[in-house]
Amino acid sequence: MEREAGGEGTPPQGLVTMMESACQRAAHGDLTQTAIALAVCETIALDL
């Protein structure tokens, strides 16, 4: 994955987007999709 532009200490936009998605899906009770979104977050974070 390509590192996205941002300031020092700023999380990549893809990570922020997936975290928001995970929160929304969890709020609606869709735990399977929540888990998938969090797994994507983990993958992005491991590439940092």
C-alpha cells in the first residue's frame, strides 16, 4: 500500500475512513462488517 500524504503524526485518510465505517456498522449492529473494517484498519496500520 502506498503511504498517503499527511503531517507528522496524522493518520492516513484510509485509516480514518475505515474507522468511521467500523463505528457506523457497529452502531447498526452489523458486527461482521465491523470486523472486516477493523481488519482493514489493522492492515493499514501495519504498513505505517
